[in-house]
Amino acid sequence: NNTITAYPANNTLVITDYADNLRRIGRIIASIDTPVAGETELIPLKNAVAIDVAATLQKLLDPSAGGAGGAAGAGAALSDPSLRTSVVAEPRSNSVMVRASSAARLAQAKQLIAKLDVPNARPGNIWVVPL
């Protein structure tokens, strides 16, 4: 005779069941009940192109992509919400929008953006001479 009762007013569930089932349900709830992404920031770029930086940054920060941020493996992205980071280019303002699950993860993204947003080392072959 097991029951699950939801109390939306205080965001709780009351569950009555056997101990083994309670542990299993607890694991399921823990994997589903993850915090909403806590930090979002729009970072303007001075030298690099936002679309290129966003693509590179997503590869580096997405654990499931197997990039530098993916040392923990592909399964870590699903089981560890602190590794979730979303990167979107904003081409009109040449900015990158980063949404991270923690302030530390956002700081890591900002450090990588600073390393990617550098002036081109090779000057171009075009010179503009005003007349």
C-alpha cells in the first residue's frame, strides 16, 4: 500500500513505501531534481568573432562532447549538473552568452573567452589609405 503525495506549497513529496523502493525513488528524484542554471552572462568580444568563439567554447565546456571539459567522461554530463554549460553566439553585438550551473563554471568560461578573444597575430594585406 504505497502512496506518493505532492505538496506544491512547500515543494515536497511525501512517499510511503518499502525501504528498498524509497531508496530507489530517492535516487530517481535526485537525478531529476537538479538546480536551474544559476548564472547567465553576456560577454562582449573585442577581437574574435562571436560565432567562432561560441562553437569552440561549447566544445571545450561540454562534457558529452569529449572536449577539455569532458575529462570526466560522457556520463558525467548527465549525472553531474555542475558540469552543464550552454553557450550561444549573439552576432548582432558580437557577444557570447554563457549560461552555467555555477559561478565557478561561469568563471571558467570567462577565462577561456579571454584567451580566445585576442588580436590576430598576422596583420592582413589590405591597407586603407584615406584620400
